[in-house]
Amino acid sequence: MSTFKQFFQGTTLMQKGRSYDLGKMNLSQLWAAYLTYPTILLYFALIIGTAILSLYLRHSWWGVLIPIPVIVAVYPTAWYIIHRYILHGRWFYRNPITASMWKRIHFDHHQDPHLLEVLFGSPLNTVPTMMVITMPIGWLIGGWGGAFSALSTALVMTCIYEFFHCIQHLAYKPRWQWVVYIKQLHVLHHFHDEDGNYGITNYLPDRLMGTFYRAAKERPRSPYVFNLGYTVEEAERYPWVMRRTGAPPRDRPDPARAPKNEELSKSA
């Protein structure tokens, strides 16, 4: 079998319907799955399309170049706000209209952090969100050329975020110390206390907002780290997520998939 075929064997484009478990994948398998995953391929296409539009509609080179560093600076804060106040907000599951969206965009990911198909957000939610956040900023700087430049930058950053997000849940020990650092912080978010370490690659907003912590010993374990507050009691009052799931919410991970205590006790 050729190297090319081996690389793509078993990926989303060759075996549709397969569930990808990051807890059982190595780095090569992640690359293969990531580069063929429909959501990522869509982002790649949108990056090219928005970059072309930004150049076509530009009034000046500065109008399309300045939005790039601006969005790079703004994006981590925007992600922090969305992650902390929307994805971890409880009002979403208490409304039958938004319950299904909340289940898809974050509850399923915390119930099983290793599943690739619920790690990536739905483009129906992510792309409009990126447009609303970034395009007005770019438009103020450089008109429509700047608006599409800003959106293109956000899409690139999202692809980077999503790849490192996969790494953080991968059964893989990174060699790069910075990746070890962000992986440890994200493991704490998923398995110790969800009310902290909201960043993916940038934890400066966490530091500024007082939600940053390096090790499990710095705070008690949250009883809601796995269900985000959607307990069995809450599910009885607000049953829409549970109906979609087909089972009551779980309040702890499979022991075989949870990190060891000594891993959580290490300081990042």
C-alpha cells in the first residue's frame, strides 16, 4: 500500500460514519483525520475564498493587512467570553429552543472530551459567530476588504485552535514544552474544575479575569466538571438535552479514560 493511501486510510473521507476517539489515536492518525475532516476542509475553503475577496475588494494594502494583527490580538478574548459565558452558561439548556444547540456545541464535548466529532463546533454556529465578531472590526479599518481579511484571519486562527485542541485530548505526550503546558491546563479544565482555564492556546484572559490555575491542588474539584451543571435533577426540570441524548447526564468520566491523579496534581 502506498504511503499516501496509508496516510488517508480510515479517515473521514474514506470511511464515513466512523467515530474518531482521540484517546486511542496517535499523532499521525490525528493529522490524517484532521486534514480530511469536513469541517476543517470547509474552513480551508473559506480561508481561500475570504482571502481572495479581501484582495479583490481592498481599498489599500494597509486596509487588508492591519486587521490581521488586530484580530490575532482580539480573538483570544472573544473566545474566552464565548467559552465562559455562553458555552458554560446554564441558561442555554433551560430553554427548549437553544437546548439542542448547547448540547451540540459544548455539553457533548464535556461528557466525552475524546470524541473528535463533538470537539469541532458546527460551522452553522461557528462561522456566523466569527463573522459577527471580526467583520465589523475589519470593516472599520479597511472597508469590505478589511472585513474579509479579518474573517479570513479568524478562520486561520480557528483551524490552529482546533488542531491544538485535538492535541490536548490526544493520547500523545508532546515534545514541545509549550504544548505540554497548554495540554495540562486544558486537562484540568475538563477533569478537575471547569470554571477556569477557558483558553485553548492563550491563557492571558484567564490570568486577567482570575480564572487561571496551574494544578488541581489550587482549588477543590468541581462536581460539575463533567456535566457543566446539567445534573440529573436539572435534567428532570429541563429535559430537552436529556431527551436528545437518550440517557441521563453523566457526572464522571469512564475511569479508563480519565487522567491519573498524579497527572492532575502536576503544575503546568
